[in-house]
Amino acid sequence: MKYFYEAVRLSDWNIFNIDVGHIEPFVGTNEMKINDLVVLNIGKNFLGYQKGVYGIGLIVKEPYINYDNPNDHCYGQTTVDIKILYLNQKIFY
């Protein structure tokens, strides 16, 4: 199992509007595998949140090129589907 770091921009996608168990596509790399973990980090102070780690997700689908929706931030890029395992409204790292 590997760990990966994913920067989340709340201006693009507010992770606090979803629930644990939600599956969301993220831009990924070909080295990501099912059951690898992804640390969700907010890198910019936005909506009153400090910079830091707010969640953890589990990769549930191997990398693929996403051509599902031209408006999706992952469109045309290597994508992995991540199941949200943990979210916290307060920074935990």
C-alpha cells in the first residue's frame, strides 16, 4: 500500500459538502493502485479553513483516462476514483 497526497481547492470542489463513503474522481498517476490511500489537503486558506489535511480517501478504481464529462476537472487526464474514508471540519494535521 502506498500513500499519495492530493491538493484540494475548495473553490473548485468543497469536500465538506459530501459524506464519508462518497466516491469522487481525482486526477491521478499511473502508479496509483486500488487500496492505496490518498491524503486530502487544503493548500490555501479558503472559506475560513486553515491549510492542512482534512480527509483520507481510498483508491477504488485503477487509473483510467476520463472522457465522461468535458466539464469535469479530470477530463482527458489520468484519473482514479477515490472513496472518502474520513473527513473532518477541523484540521487534523
